[in-house]
Amino acid sequence: MTSFRSGSRSRRAASHIAVRGAYGLVGGLVVVGWLVLPLTGRGDDDHDRVTVSRGTEALASEAAPSEDGTGSGDLVLPVAAVGAAGALTAYTYTRRRRRARTRTTPGGAAQGLVPLTELDRRAQRSLVGTDDCVRTSAEELGFVTGLFGEEETEPYTRALATARSELAAAFRLRRRRDDTADTDEARRLLEETVTRCTEAGLQLDAAAAGFDQLRALERNTPTALAYAETRFRELAARTPAAESTLGELRERFAPSASLAVAGNVEQAKDRLLFATTRLNRSRQSLDRGDRSDRSDGAVDAVDAGTVDRAVADLRAAEGAIAQAAVLVHGVERLADELAAAAQRLPAALAALETGVTEAHARLDGTAAGPPELSGRVVHAESVLTDVRNALSALGAHDPLDALRRVAGAGSGLADGLLDHALLPAASSTAIAADFVATHRGAVGWEARARLAEAERHLAHDHADAPAAETLAQRARVLAERDVRAYGHPLSEGGGAGGAVLGGVLLPDGGPASFGGPRTRARRALPPDEPAP
């Protein structure tokens, strides 16, 4: 299929040929005129000489052409022709130089265009930055919805949904770039990726002002602080229970069953430690400032600065509380999923056994099945044996993994196993999403792109569940690789390292807030006003 760019080049080339042809025709007419008109003028002069008298001939001879046969009138047309030819030459030379400056040479990018590798880096940075904005906005929106209700926050929920849609499209475009070798198509995909990310950020940036008016944190800091402290206490009470649940999972199932959330409780405690520090600082700032209303309704400059510090600390605490909730909920959710998988496993095994029996009948009958049917039957029988052996050994099985294997082995053999495949796929996708959300300060674009694709497959069709699970597992592997390369800063005091790793604090130390790239850092304190 001819690309838009190549089609444009073809049309431009055709127009250039027509223009050059017109130039050639005009030039030819000028030259012919130059050669013919002097001859015509000379014939008229001879006729005049025959009809005049000798006296008049003498006068005419003084005004006749000079010895070389050229008069001043004859020079006008040649001079004009030379001028036109010179102008045409200069114009053609200029056009050639302009084309030479913008021509793409083999193995190189067009001069004046961003190199493809740099454009790709821009797209990757845009994806990561926009994804961070979307995730941070969702976290703060959760607090605001809890305070004001869904009706009041509906415009911002809608803006966030639009930004998510644009971001999802951007991730798909960047993944398509890996599947094309055409340079023009790759450039188009990357440019559109950046455009989609920009649009997503603009949606959030445009909503930030109204969002701040709704929150009115500078006026309602005590109310918002009290709500955050309530959320903190509820979460702090759930954390020991999650730790106990994790211990039970380790005792009941194989180590692989709970490995994905093995560090969740410790990380949740780290986020809560950071939240404790920031909530206390925010409360102290409010207590030190005189926030009583003055008769003129104004606020002292000192008081305003104190409120700004209280708001910044509060916003940082909210982000940490939201991430601690994700980590604790991850343990609770996995426990429920393992219980559900253990409950579904007998029915899945029975369905697979029925499929194997029917497949044997087809293989033994006169109408043989497809060539690969025999191999599927052998694989399914092997899975049945392994899973049953694992179930017979208490504490040595992983229900989600067993359900995943049974559903995969039944593909093409048994009906009804696709529904069983959905649970492991949803579990893997949620685990990957939690890890990216709570480590986004280090996670790169590749893990995020595969996670976005896994979520799309999962939402699109149950038949895509196996593909979603594969993508989610790959996303988790890539995200863990990025964190290892980044280093784990949990050793830093007060939980600040974990807050940076989780994207709660921006690289400059300020808290991230609802909004796009231009507004998400608006709560950061000025450098000359450090927090107490």
C-alpha cells in the first residue's frame, strides 16, 4: 500500500516535471524570437532605402546600423532573453539546493527531520511520563471522590478516562512500530504516539484548575488532612491481617503461589512510614500557623507559606497511602484468587478428562482428527497426571498455575475451559499492574506497553485470556528488570526512597498531583522554602 508520504512525493515530482517543461517552452520561444525578429527588421530597412531620395538617403545612412550590423533596437530582445535565462538559472539552482538540503540519503535521515532513533526516544519518554500522570491522577481522584462523591468529581473522572483512552492508543501505536521495517511508516507511528500522549496530558492539564477549585486545599486543608488520617488508620489496621494472610498462603500452597506478592507487606509498611511522617508534618504546619479568620478575610504571607507546606506534605502522604492500599489489597486479592482457583480446579480437570476421552475416540475411529490432535492428547494427559500428583501432595501445589495449565492443555480438546483461563489471566494482569503502579519511578516503557496490551486483551474477549496472561507475565519480568537496574532505595530514611521509587515524590522532591506534564508538579515547594 502506498503511504501518504510516498503519494505526496509522486504528485510533487509530477508537478515539477510539468513546471520544467513550461520553462523549456518559454525559453525556446524567447530564443526563436531573438533569431527571427532582427531578420524581419532588416528586410523593412532595405525596403525604406529603395523608396527614399538620395538626400534623404544620406540622412538615413547616419542613423543606419553600425558596421557590425547591430542597432540599439536589435539589442533589446537579446538582453531580455539573457536576463530571463539568468533568472531561470538562478531559480533552478535555488530549487536544487533546497531539495539537496531536504533529500533523504540511503542510511540517513532527512536533514531538518528528527532522526528516527531520537523520535523513538521521545515517544518512549512521552509514554512513561503520560502513564505516570494518569496513574497519579487516578490516585488523587480517589481521595477527592471519597470526600465529595462521584457526582461532583464526574468531570474529572471523564477527563481521566479520555486521557487513558489516548494513552492506550499511544501504547498500541508504539508496539506497531516494532512490527514495521518501513521507515516512513515507523516515523508516522512514532509521531502519532507522541501526539496521542500530548493529547492525554492536555486533557489532564486542562482539568487541573477545576480540580484544584473543587479540592480547595488551601482553604480545606484540615478537612482533607482528617480524611487522609482516617484512610491511613484503616489501612494500618489491615496491614497486620495481610501479613497473616501471606503467612497462611505460604503454609498452604507451593512457594510459587504467593511469590508475586512476597514483598508487598514490607513495602506497604514502608509507604505507611512515609505517610506517617508527612501527615505529622502537615499537621504540625497547620498547628504552627495562625489560620484563624481575620476581619478582612486575608491570610498573612507567613500563614500562606505554612499552608503551602502543609498541602505539599498532605499530598505526598495521600500518594503513599494510595500505594500502600494497592500493596495490601494485592495480598488480599491473591488469597481470594487462589481460593477460587482451588474451587474451580476439579471441574476444569473433569472437563479436560472428557475432552481427552473424546479425542481418543476420534483417533480410534474411521474419521481421524487433525494431524496435531495426537500431540495435544499426549500433552493433555501429561498435564492431568502432573496436576493430580500435585493435588495429592498437601501444600505443594499452586491452584492458579494448575488451572492455567489445565485450561491451556484443553485448547482445542474441551469446551468450557476458556472461562477457567480467565481467572489466572486476570490475576497475572492485576499483579503486573500493581507492581508497575508501586514502582513506576523506575519502570520503563516496555513493561508498561505490554501491560497495556494485556489489559486490552483481557477487556476485549475471553478468548484472548491466554495472550493477556503471557503479556502480563512478560510485563512483570521487564518491570522487575528495570527496578533491579534502578536500585532499591528502601534503605533511605523515613520511607522517602520507596516514595521516589513509587513515583509519589518527583525527582525534585515535590509531590506528584492530579494533572498532566505541565501541572503535576504544582504542589512542589520552592527551593528556598524547604519543608520543616
